[in-house]
Amino acid sequence: MQRLTGLDATFLYMETSHNHMHVGGTCVFDPTTVPGGYSFEKVLALVESRLHLLPPFRRRLAEIPFQLHHPLWIEDPDFELEHHVRRVALPAPGDLDELARFSAEMMARPLDRRRPLWEMYVVEGLENDFIATVTKIHHSAIDGVSGAELTVVLLDLEPEPAETAPPDEPWQPDRVPTDAELVGYALSSLARQPLRAAKALRRTTMAALDVRRLNRRPGVKPPPAPFSAPHTPLNVPITPHRRVAFTQVALADVKLVKDALGGTVNDVVLATCAGALRRYLDAKQALPDDPLVAMVPISVRTEEEKGTMGNRVSSMLTSLATDVDDPVKRLHMITEGTRNAKEQDKAIGADTLTNWTEFASPAVAALAARLLSSTAVSSRMRPFFNVTISNVPGPSFPLYSAGAQMVAFYPLGPITDGMGLNITVMSYMGDMYFGLLADRDAVADVWELAHALPEALAELKKAASAEA
């Protein structure tokens, strides 16, 4: 048994009938590289052979009675792989739009908390005889980095799947603890909370003083404050339904812009998203006068924590400078903004705010999430931020699953009430793949926004070429 951290458990408490707190990814494969030919049974056998390297795949939740404390992970005594890996086929023509529709349908369905919190759909019937996998796993189990590490476990460097060493000890399911045992375990942990809270308060006070000194320096423009983002059509109470769109750009183009105009790869990604959002909202006569604000997740996972599951993530708020017409000036403002946001995040410290999640009451947190969703409070206040933009670096060499070469990987992150758009990016084999997940009503034409992303990068590339 293992207790969820407060941060991991927060993703459970945030979940409502509209907020589905799982992350996902849609991978496209070319099965012509499979030794002996593709079959669904080979995919199933590969997953089964590597379950001991995928800890979250056989763990399910054990809720504490009366929600006294955060839940536990237990090794599921009723685990059956067939409940999680499923075979489906798309109707003709099986193009990228059809795959996005299916991905949206799967991301719109909540995971069953009575089982391990993940599902994989092996999708056949794609054009060019390609196959795909649409995978989702609850955010309480992984963050972006640990999710990428899980994905790598199911991939190989060659078409012939590598032999996997057996586990040191055979997997053993847990006995489901009784309610009395769960309550006793919770009370024992809660008894240590006052000391931890005192330490957290002291660290938070020191961090607040550091941030105040940092932001009062001459010439420093502080990052956007929470709830300072402007209203947009993206920021409405969300429904249970989703839309998905995909696109890709050349990583070389992103690096060309970075080298010519300054900033980092992530800054250019943010500027590309900013340009696309500006075009999209302006076309709808909905571009606000104030700049949009992005929430950007930041991994705080140390070298020692690599390979561990759960969430080791912070976040920063940064302006997208969408009120600026010139794309180069917009990029420079984003670069300055992310630099200041990173300095502030460093001053706060990786654990300062996440430590407070350890003291959240599960019952109160879950009730608050449901109340905020049911009362549509997000429509009556300024958004916490406008859009989530996440960039995860990936490999530059080909990867294979059950012998099939991966030709595309579109990551998908969750949306929350009042923030109806998530743009997640992952690099692979010289390209950057964008997965857009949106509320069905908030972004009815999500493909229009997806098509605007390469156009926005082309605008930056043109300016970069003029600088060269």
C-alpha cells in the first residue's frame, strides 16, 4: 500500500462529472515494420510482458472512510488486463480527423475508480493501413515526465521487441484493507500533521518575503497574478464533452526562430500558440484588449526522482502578449515574462505550495470542486488563467511498439472548469506534435485553431530569416 501525496490526490478531488482529470496521448504507428506482421495479440502480449515495469497499471484506489485522509494505492487483487487494453476500428476513411473524433470521445469518458486508472485503445482501420493507440491515465498517478517514462517502457529502439528481464519477485496483489484498518492508518498519519503544517507555514512566509523582494527590483515586471486573465470564449463553464485536433511543425523551424530572435524552444512554442490564439480570437471578434495568460507546468523532478511515479510538478503563469501585433516583439515579451516567472517560481521553491496540499481535507476539497462546477462560478469571475500550454521534450530517433514504428505522437492534457483549452506539445523525430483538447462548446472549431499554429510559426520564421 502507498498513500497518495496531497498533490496527487488533488487531481482526484478536482474531478467532477464535467472535469475529467486524466491525461492522454494518441500515437500513430506504421505496422509494416512488424516482424511477421501486425496483430492485436502482439500488442496485448507486449503490455502484459512489461506490467512489472508499469507500477500504476495494476494499482487501484482504496478510499478512506468518511474521506478522513488522502486515499491509498493498492495492488489490485481483481486486475485483468483485458479490462484496460481494448481493440476498436474506425469507419472509413480513417483519416486524422476521424482519429481525433475518436480520441475526443475517449477523453470525454471518466475512468472507473473501481479499477486501475488507465485505458488503452488499439485503433485499426486508419488510412495507409496505419494503426494507432489512444491511451489515458489519471493525473493522480503521473505527471508529464513520469507519463513519458511510462510510454518509453512500452516502446523499443528496434522493430524486434527487446527481451524484458522478469521482476526480482513475482507480483503479489494486496489484500483489500478493512475500513477499520484504513481509518487507523489515516489517524496515524494525521497525528503528524501539526508539525508538518508549522514547517510549511514557516517556509511559505519566507518564500513570500523572497518573492516580494524579487518583484520590487527596478525594471522587473512581475508575472500575471491569479485571476487577472481577461475573459475570452475559452473561459466558460465546461461540459462533459470534448473536441480534439492535431497538428505538427518542424523542430528545425522552431530552433531557427530561437537562434535568430532569442529565447528558448519553449518560448518559441508559447509565441507560436500566442500567435495562433490571437488569429483565432481576432477572427471571431473576441480578442481582448488585455494579453492572454497561459499556465505552463514545470517539472521539479530531481535526478534521484527519475523513474518514480506520481506528480513532481509546479507551474508558472506567463503573459502571451496577445495584445501586441508584431510577432517578434511578442516573442521578446514572452521571453522576458517566462524568465521573470521562472525566477519567481525558484524563489517560492518547488515544495512550498504543494506541501499545503497535504493538509487539504478530501471531503471539503471534493465538495468545493462540485460546488464550483454546479454553480458555474467561472462565468462570473475573471479566469485564473486562459489556457494551459505544456511542452514535453521527446526523442529524436525512431521508436517501435510491438514492432510497429511510431510515426506521430499527439499528447493530450486535461481541461478544467473555466479553462476550456489545453495545448500540449511533444517533440519526436525532428517534429513537434501538438495535441489540442478543448471543451466541445468553448472551442467548437478547434481545427481552425490547430491550423493557425503552423501559420503563426511561419510568421515567426519569416521574421527570423530576415534577421539572418
